[in-house]
Amino acid sequence: MKSCLICDDHAMMRDALAGAVQQAFPEANLTEAHDFPSAWIAARARPDLIVCDLVMPGADPEAGIAGVLAAAPGTPILVVTGNDDDALLLRLMQAGVAGFLPKSARSRVIASAITMILAGGRFLPMGRRDPPEAPSKRADVAPMRLTPRQTDIMRAMALGQTNKEIAKAFDLSPATVKAHATAAFLALGVTTRTEAAFKAREAGLI
């Protein structure tokens, strides 16, 4: 990787992300943006990768990320987030975001996410017992499949358990549960828990 744009409205977070990227890719030329308007301008330079906070001044999260995608078509975007809105993350993934990174991610996780994305994959934070898996962009035309962990989480959601309850039950972080749920929603072609439970049961997946 020769170039990377890092976008975050907090200087400390920009520094942390820059340090992690520089450690893994010392040859990369880093540029920074502190809000969505400056991110849109900087993205026009078409860096090899964009690491962008989901919530920044200048636009709401969905419009802000859409602007980054439009400014740098073809450039993979890794979104840094603490957001629990599964429907929003699903829409962003369908729009072309390459992956999501928890704000609490350590340097080695950031490096793994970037490596996977630059190789053409998608990154979702996984539990330590799960293999990395990228959801299909065309789940509507492919056979519906869920990983074992996604199946467990869909069963728990069907019983009405919250993300925090599921995280505690399976020894996962809430962010990891959210990531699995988002991938499962994408595979099932739904946006809500109720729809997911109904469709998964209808398809014999849970």
C-alpha cells in the first residue's frame, strides 16, 4: 500500500490510526481529514485505502460515507465505528463499504483488516473462535447460508435476546455480535430482527 487517507474528527484517534497503519505499512504516505467535507476533498486523490470514522462533522453518517464512496470510486473504505445500528451498517455494506472496525481495535486487528481489504476481501470483526468470512454482495441470488456463529446469534435473536445478552452468552463483545448480525442480515436480505428470524426459520437455517 502506497497511500492511505485517515479521517476522524478527534486528533487522538487520527494519531492512533495513523500509528497502526504506519507500523504495518511503513512505506505508506498518510494524509488526514478531520470532517466529512475535508474527507470528500482528500478522497478525490484516490488513495489506496481510506480509513474513515462513521460519525464526523459536516454530514450525517450515511450521507458522509456515501460522499466518500462517490469521491473515490473503487477505493476500499474501512469504516471505524462504535455504532449499534445494524440496519445502517447493512446499508453501508450494500453501498460498497469494504469493512467495519471497532474503535477499540488494537493495532494487529487494524493491520489484519487492512491486509484483508487490500486483497479484495471484506472485514468484519470476528470472535476469537471464528474464522474470517466475507459476506456476499449478491446474497439475493446465492443460496442463503449462515456461519455456525451467525446461526447461534440468529437463534438467540429469535428468542428476543439483546446484543448484550447474546455477547455475554457466547463470550463475545457486543461489537462482534453486531458484526455477525449484520453479515447474517445481508445474507438473508433483511434489515430487521423480526424479518431475519422469520426468513431464517422459513429457510430451515435455525
